[in-house]
Amino acid sequence: MEWTTNIDRTLRSNNGRNGNEHISLLPMLLHSTDGIYDQEEFDYAKALSLSEMEVVKQRIIEKHKMEAITAQIEEDEQLANAMQLSLVMESSLTNGSAHASSSRPFSAAMSKILCAGCNTEISIHEHVFCWNGIVWHIECLLCLTCKQLIKDDEIPYINGVVKFSEHPFWAQKYCPSHEDDGTSSCVSCERLQPKGINYILLKDGRSLCPECFSFKIMDTNECQPLFHEIQEFFASLHMKLNQTIPLGLVEREALNNAMEGEKNGHYHLSETRGLCLSEEQTIPIIHMRKHIGRHSILDILTQPRRLVRNCEVTAILILYGLPRLLTGSILAHEMMHAWLRLQGYPNLKPEIEEGICQVLAHIWLKSKINMGSDASMAATSSSSSLQPPCSNKQGKLSEIEKKLGECFIRQIELDASPAYGDGFRVGEQAVSKYGLKETLDHIKLTQTFPV
């Protein structure tokens, strides 16, 4: 029937305006003045309107039911959290334990509880973790490695303070067991591998996090622009090296073998990442690399190279696969070794020589973080065969690379070894007090840092 089709079309058109809007045809027919609708049409429209009203009524009832259920759930959760916090407060106050005085998880006078992790107030809307009267936000006690709550048996309680493992720079809280259970850590920034994040495995077994991997330097040709930048850095300090020093990026095994072939030298106890070579040796130098899979081993191609001694320094060797700023700091360190030898400095104690070399690495890193952009960095970015994806055309450090640089600075400052750590701290104090030139002159005369 044509008139029923017209009514259905009108109904669909009006309902299409808003899915929740009720449009009845009955009033439209009652107020119609053109007289085109007969009694049968009127009865049909009335039936449709009543059906519509019933559907809308059911929708409204269901909506109110869902709102009531949701409100009840929220009210129950708030009540449960409030009761939990109340019990914690009452227990801690009545027991007179050391928890409140040493870690100060709450203030009784203000009737509020502070999270022992972030020291912010805990509200009744938040889920908490309670341990020996101390309250934490759940997220403040999540292990960033396994994404689970740090286990109770792994949280020792000492003098009223909860202890757990935490990275000194990244502030990553993690289960102490991850230090010994084979969990991968980035060889560069030292962050443990979080669950669900793929680390990149290098051929020699070292792992890199995605951020450090994005700034990696993998072969000798790729490192040349950075090597020239370090040379310009030394020239700006009036410490220009006039001799040509060969550079080579090498694997861990080749670096360790070269280190064993040296008669003199002082090396880091944990892992050697650079070497100022003074003896003639044949070293397999990395000249190319290739990918094998997206997150699997990166293969490299090496070529044996005979390094001949033409002066006190034969070559500088650097461990491959490290990010640009870390590689640059290692280059600055080894370049300082070369400068000391070429300037005729006598054999120095490890804490003096390694300490002053760390001071130069520290100065270079801080110059990159503070300046963020200079001509040499721009040249590095434009000349490199693999331009870091996070650096812009002006050579400014991205926030990611800047944060990594701050991490490498902190690594130098917190080094616990006597030669590299203690030596750096004494050397930095001397340079801060007397300047670099006077410190170096004093070292050459007395073989000690000025005090």
C-alpha cells in the first residue's frame, strides 16, 4: 500500500535524526489539515506510535537499571577502600610502631594517609597495597620488568622502611630476583627489559633497548664523523692532536684480545668498551653490518687490519653497537689517553690517568646536553651513513637522546670503582677549582691531582 510506505518512510526519516528520540506519527495525523488520511491510515499510525512508545519505555528502564548497578559498584568500592585505610590507620596508631615515625605514611592529625612510594595523599577512590602498616598505591609497587606486584617475600623491612631494587637514574622499581634470574638489561642505559618490550640482541650476546638501538653506531665508517667531532672538541680546549690516529670499531672478543696484547694500561673492571692501543697488532675491524630479523641478532662483517706503530699511539678501538652519545664519551676518554701519551706525560697511577680521562668524557657529554646543537653535531648528522631518526636537521638532541645523555653522565658520576669512579670525583673537583690547564700541568709535574 502506497500510504503505508509513505508513513514508514516518514518514521525512518524522523528516527534517523537521533537514535534515542521518540517521534510519534499520531500527533502528526491529528493536526493534519490536508485530509489525505482515512480511518485505516489513522489506526495504522496509532499502532506504530504505541509500539514505539513501548520500545522507548523499555530502553529507559534498562538505562536506569544499569546506572543503579554502576553506582552501587562504585559505592561498594569506595566503602571497601575507606574501611581498609581506616583499619590500617587504627592498627598503626594503636600499635605505636615505628612505621609512622620512620616512613611517615600518614598524618594522624589530618586523618590522611600518604603513599610511601610517591608521598602523595591516598584517597578512598584508589586501590592500595598495605604491608606492615605502610600503604602504597598499587602502581607505586609494580615491578616494571614483570608488570606484577613486587612479591611480599622480596620486600625486606628494615628500620620501618620498605626496601626494594630500584635503578639509580631511571627510578625503575623491580623485584630483586630479576638481578639474578637472567632478565636482560640494556648494555648501554642498564635498564632491565620490561615484559612485552623487545630488546635487540647483538652478535656477541649484548642486548640493546629500543631507544639506545635507535642511536646506535655499528661500524667504523659510521663512527668517523663523531671521531672528527671529538677531535674538534679537543682543539677547542687547546689540546689539539696533530698526529693522525686510526680508529676502529670492534667486537667484544677483539677488544678483549687487543687489551691482553697491551703491556701497559688501566681498564674498567666490569667491561672494556674502549682502548687506546700502543702496541702493533692485527685487529679485525668492523666495516659493515647487516640485519637478521626484526628483533634478532645483528650480524657484522669484519676485515683484519694491521695496526702499525708510528708514534706513542697505534690506534683507538671502540666497542661497536653503542648509542652515539655513549660512543662519543668513550672516544673522548680514549682520546685523552692518547693526548697524555703524545704530550710526554709519565706513567700515572690508575686513579689519576683514568680519573682525568673520565673528566674529559664528562665535560664532552655535558657540553652536548647543555648546548644541544652546534656546527659539529650538524656535520655529524648530515655526514653519518645512518642519521639518528630522532635528531632534526639542526642537530639538536631529541628529548629521548638528551635523557640518555643524562643517564651516561650519571653513570660516570656514580661509578663505584676506585680508578674510574673515585678518580673522576677527585679530578672533577680539581678541574672545578683550578681549571683544566692548571690541573694538567700539576699532574705532569707531580703525578697527582691538585688539592
